[in-house]
Amino acid sequence: MSDVTNAAADVGAMAPGPQNSLRAAADRGRGALASLEIDTRLLGMLAATAIIWIGFNIGSGGLFLTSRNLWNLSVQSASIAIMASGMVLIIVSRNIDLSVGSVLGLLGYTMAMVQVVWLPSDFGVALGTPWIWLVALAVGLVLGAAIGVIQGVLVAYGGIPAFIVTLGGFLVWRGMIFQEGMQGQTIAPVDDTFALLGGGPNGAVGLWPSWVLGALGCAGVIYLLVSRRRERSRYGFPVRPPWALVTLMVAGCAGILGAVWVANNYFWPAALATQYAEAHGIVEPAGGLLIPTGIAIPVVIMLAVTLVMTIIATRLRFGRYVFAIGGNPEAAELGGINVRRVIVGTYVLMGVLCAISAAVQTARLDAAVTNLGFQNELDVIAAAVIGGTSFSGGIGTIPGAVLGAVVMQSLRSGMVMMKVDSPMQDIVVGAVLVAAVGLDQFVHRRSK
């Protein structure tokens, strides 16, 4: 009787019924996804981003997915994404930095003071001098690195928990804005060249440079995929099948060129285009002069930072040390890694990235204000965690954090478009952060 039962079960398993067909289709789908070797967290983030965009587009009557809003969204996300790329390494090393918003505010205010107050009054350097913005930017970068050294030394060598050190920095650096000589007054306007770092119609690369950047991005994607395949093949590791490799190339290039197309379909405001036409003796056509804005300079800076940080995290010894420390600090130290020095390095890197982000935000406002960077620490930490960085240490990616910044800014931008008040926006963002951390802890427990 048992032989008959087993035979019937075998026949049922082979029968092409609806349940078996669905199971076979699911197995084929999982096999195809495994062949692509895509990070499932990153894929989930892309799906969540698409759902958020479509939902807000429906709720706003089609206003969210317009070239104008997506261009502004990219500029608004750039500053958070720049800092989130540094926060990844800090969280991966099992630390935290709650002071990034205050550091950004202090550095932005200092850079504005350098070019608007200190250099003109103390050294007689007029605002508009070609190199004045470079001096201001250099001062910001050096000061950001110095702040990173102070906080990193206190954490690594002083033995003070990172939460306490950076919480104190959250208060100290914000308070120092009022001690710089202007008692917290708004400093404006900044140098015209410096202001280009913030975006706007003039702070973008334009039509053809945007396509050139897109072509370079496509070439980079193809090169990375091919070189990675050759490297894995050289050492005998499994490689993606040709169809999977081509699929990833096409998808990556389509995404890059689609973003460039969106940027080039956002045109200068009509009044500014008219001024440009009059200044250059151009006769405006009947429908007005359409000047493509192209990719904004803050986005170019963000992409450059993402590339550099990805190389640091995945290709350099420093990045490997950070992940080793996050995986097991004791084993990393026994393995000869100078754990304290590496931790200081992560905070120095975070300070430099805060300076870059401060330059972008200050330039975008064309002024320095006392509340610059307020609550940015929440968005930066949320972007890193939503992007897949684990508070347990040892896990995180730079592209994931950048995508997390886009998600965070998409939520805020969409809620503004839906006329959701500020308190409710904070409630939603806070809930998303708690949910992301809760999901991370759940996955960590399941993996154990």
C-alpha cells in the first residue's frame, strides 16, 4: 500500500497541474534572480521608491513625476546623500554620529563668514574675487576634518561612547554658530561662483555635458560589470550567465540615460530665458526659448562622492578594515588592525563630507542661517539605515545609502506636495526610521 501511495505522490508531483506550474514558475523566477546576483535589499529599495513615486504622483494629480519636481528632488537629496555615504562607514564600525546637522550648520556659517565678512574686512579681499570661494571651501574642509579628529579621538582613545560624544557635539557645534561674531545673524549673499555649488539654472552643466556624463556613466557600468566578471572567472568563482550580464548592462544604462533625459527636459524659467536671449542677441521663437537645465552641480558632486566613497569602502584597505571592525572588533584587533586609528578616520571622513554638504546647502540658499542643517542628522541616519546599513555592524553599502536619501527626500517632497503639515511629516519620517531599524533587527535575529 505504501508503494502505491508513493507512486501516486510521484505522479502528482510530475502532473502539470496549476499548483505545480506555479511552483515551477516561482522556482524559475528565483533562479533568474539568483543569476543576476542583485542585492535583494537594494532591489526592495528600488521597488519601494517606485511605489512611493507612483503613489504621490496619483495623489498629486500627476505633479510628482514631472521633470521639474524630479530635478528639484535630485538637488534636495544630494546634500543628505553626501553625508549618508559617510554615515554608512560610521554605523558599520558600530558607532554613530548625532552631530552631523550641527556640524553642517557651523561649517556652512563659517564658510559664509570667510567670504562675506572676514576676508573683506580683515584682509581687504572684495567679494567676487575669483579665488575667494576656494579659500572659503578650503577652510570648511579643514575645519570639518578637525571636528572629525576631535570627536574621533574622544570615541576611540578616550573611551567615551560615540552616542555621548556626538550628542554633546550636537549641542556644542550648534551653539558655536552664535559665537562667531555675528550673534547668529543671516550672512548673505555668498560669492557668485560659490553659489553655483547649490544648483539652480546657472548651477547646472547644461544639455550636452549632461549627455556626456550619462555616456561616461554607462561606460563605467559596463566596465565594472565586465571587469568583475573577468576577476571572478580568473579565480574560479561562479560568474553571471551572458544573458544576466547583458540585462544588468541594459538596465543600468537605461536608468542613467533616463535620468539625463529627465534633467534635460527641465527648462530654464521663461523670464530667465528671455534675459539670456536679450543678452546674447537671440530672437525668441513663438513658444519662448527653451534652454535645458541639465544635471545640477550638486548632483554631480553627489555622484563623485558616491564613486569615491564606494572605492574607499570596497577597494581600499581602510574600507575593508572598517567592515572587519564592524563584523568583530576583537578579532580585527587581534588580526593587527589599528582599530582606534580606523575609527578616528571614519569621523574625519564624516567631517569632510559634512563640509561638502554644508557648501552645497549654503550655496543653494545663497546665505548662511543659524538653523542650517536642523534635523539633518535624522535624515542622514535614516537614509543609511533604510539603505541597508545594519546597526549591528559590518553590513552596509554606499549606493544603498544614496538611494535611502532619495527615499527620505521623496517622502518629504511628496508630503509637501500633498499639503501635509510639518508635524505630520516628522511623524511619518520617525515611523519610517523605527520601521527600518526594526526590520534590520528582525533580519539580524533571523540570520543568527
